[in-house]
Amino acid sequence: MRALLVTSVGVTCAAALTLPLAAPASSAPALSSASARPPSLTTEPRTDTTGTSGTTDTSGTTDTSGTTAPDGAEPRAAKSAAEPAGSTQSLPLAPLAVPSNRVAGAPTVHGLPQRDARPFSLVGVVWDDAEAELHGTVQVRTRATGTTRWSDWQDVETHNADHAADLGSAEREGRTVRGATAPLWVGDSDGVEVRVRPESPAAPESPGSQDRAATPVPLPEGMRLELVDPGEDPAPEPARGAPANRAAVPAVFADTPPTAALPEVLTAEIAAASAVNAEVAELGATVIPALTQAETVESVNLAPGAKPYIGPRPKIVTRKGWGADEKLRERNFGYTKSVKAAFVHHSATGNNYTCKQAPSVLRSIYRYHVKSSGWRDFGYNFAVDKCGNIYEGRAGGVTKAVLGAHTLGFNTNTMGIAVLGSYGSTNPPAAAVTAVSKLTAWKLGLFGANPKGKVTLVSGGSNKYRKGVKVKMNVISGHRDGFATECPGARLYKKLGTARTSSAKLQGR
């Protein structure tokens, strides 16, 4: 029986809260206008209600800056200092032109020919039925913004149903959830081409079958290409004093008030997402600071005489720190009773990002999870980039047992950690593995879990374990331990033994 508690954090001043400006964050590169573009294709305007707290995608409309958005794109939101703007362009896929030398009976390829688009940085394909699988391959090419340079064809991971809310859960049943590929980070782009090729199974082995073409596996209905713009990084904190190399001091008159940085105005949504971390950081903080082992133990309420098996708290970048648009997610937070295990994932978004771009990657995945896939929030509880930076994922509080949507069948009483990148054939950086060790040593320690131990979990239903089955697995497991999937990639999966040992050592075991 799932123990699910849904709460809503109230904000004392519903209109706005103020506090000192946050710590600086890196700025996204400026976007330039494109040149030498192929002609755009015409698509039918449509309105797509995503089921995300009243948010609607519209196409062929005029955005708030007065420019017309491309067909299939939602209007770009007005830029706000509180929440960075972002956008999603949703373009329906259609059968591509049939080549003259096409073999009779060959499957029909769907996609989009080369076309212009408003700048985007992440792509994915979604379809109407969340229960349907895309049996085939998805490949994309993109054009770097402001250039005529097109990338090579890149594969998009199609098997993504294993990253989702559990079947029968409120998040799965109460929303318009869609089938989706994994998202792919492509960098700043303004042109795209995509092709989706269905599988061609072998012809049935029966008399005369060699004379009959095999029936192609049908593609899911309602396939659309999603182009995600993450928006700009949070604005850096303005200077609070004169630079060290400036000797001049401005004149100050008797009636001139002391100069000071203006306080930042927090929206109710940002304040709510921050308030659930009140025990570890100030309201509106962009970073939860690291603590030493002694400080961590002191911060935890332990029973008299209890031995504190808990690792030092690592530095964690908050949702505000990476620029999450809190208006996208569902307002309430979902919790379970405990955190008994951690599932390690890779995001399958590719490795072509810099650590400075990691916040943009996170905002893109977040928007893809909510706007495109129909989830209530970012799917993972935490994320780790290739430099070992740790990020708060799904809202609800980093010290709490927040219900995620990361491991289909095993989201209850667990947490999901996504290492940004693809690690099937690429070794994960040592910094990322170390960050997983630090994070699990602390978070699992809050709930008394031994990183080197075993735990019995009850399956909520997956392609590996039917619903209700009790499964014994490692406290730190890979996604593939609960679902038949390649995630977290063979190379990262091989590093989990190292992570378990290091995590337990940090706990003092």
C-alpha cells in the first residue's frame, strides 16, 4: 500500500516576499539571428492543453515581445527577473516523401524536412498514448544558431517509458501523460530535421513467406517533435560595493540614504519551493551550503546514545539556483514515508554540454518532463553534472521523502539521482561518481539506510517485476535493477560498487 501524503506550503505574504539577492549564477550565451536558412514548412495551427496547472501551448500566435511565434510554438513568456523565460515548440510529424527507389513494403519514415525554428537547445519526440512504445529509431540534425552549420545525425533514446510515475498513481492517472523519447541536448540551435524509422521485423517463417514483405511495426499516433528553449540563466547578483581598483568615492549628501542592493521579490511559487528547505537554507537561497561531519551530526535530531551513521552534507544547488520556473510544476508536493534506497540514472541527454550549461540542461529537462511529457514536476529527486555539482530536483525539500517519477514501479520510498549525460559507452567522470557517493551518504543517512546494504522493496509494476512482488536489491541500485532498461548506462552501472563503498565510508561504517 503506497503511503502518499500531498501537501501545499502556504506563503505568509501571498503576493511577494523579499530577501537579499542570491549568489551569482553563470549567464547563458546570447542568441544571435540565423542566416542562410532553408524555407520553413507550413503546419496546421493547433492548441495543445498539456494538463499542467492551466498552462497551454498555442501555435501561430504572437508572443509578448510582439513577434510572431513559428507554427507549433507557444508564445515566449515575458522576461522576468524572478523566473527565467523558456519556451516549447511542438511540431507534428508526418510521413516523409517516398524516394523513387523505395523497396515495396518498406516501412514509411515519418519526420520533418529541414526547417527553421525559434532558438532551442533540447529536442525530443512525444506521442499521445503513454502506454504505447515507439518501436523504431529517432534521429535528428540541428543547425547552430546564426550559422549555416548542420550537425551530423544524432540518435535519440526511444526507450524512456521506464522513467515515469508508477502505474495507478495520482500523477499517472490524474494528468494528460504522454509517451516520450528521452530528451537530447543539442545546444543553441535554430534549425532542425528529424526522421523516425519504424522497425522492420523479419517476415514470418511459413510456406511462401519469402514472397511476402513483413508488416512494419506501426508508429505511435500523434507524434510531435518538441523543441525546448531553456531560457536564460538566473541573473547574477549586482555588485554591492565599488570595485577594488576604483579609488573615486561618489559624493554623499546629508539627505541621501545609504546605497544598498534592492531586495529581490520572490513569487509565491518560488517562495513555496524554497520554504520546504527552511531547515537547511535561508528563504530564496540559491545554494544549500556544505557542512562538515560534525556540523551535519549536530544538525540531525538523534536519539540519545544513537550512533550517527550519516555523511557530511554536500553543497546542493537549489531549484532557484538553477532557475526552475516554479509556475510550470504542479502546486502541491507529494511525499512517501521514507527513503530506503537510491536509484542511479543517466539522463541520456548526451555528453555535449559544459558544466556552465548544466543549469540550462536541467531547465530544459524540467520543461520537457512537465510541458511535453505531462508529469507534475521534474522526474528525478536530484541531478549531478559531469563536474560533480549536485542539484535539487523535484520540489518538496531536499531532506524529505519526496515522491519522484524516476523508476517505474519503484518510486515509493526511494530517491532518484540522474547523472547528466549518456554513459553506455562513455565512462562517467570520477567527480560525478564521487558526488553520488556524497549525496547518498548524507541523504540515506538521514533515514538510517546503509549504502552497502540490501533492502526489500515492493514493486508497483514494471516490465521486470509484476505489481506486489517483493524484491531484494542493493540500497544503492541502478535503474536497470528495477526495470529492464539500459539505464544508467553500462559504464556508470559498473561504478556503483565504488559509490556504495565510498558512501558507506563517509557515513562512518
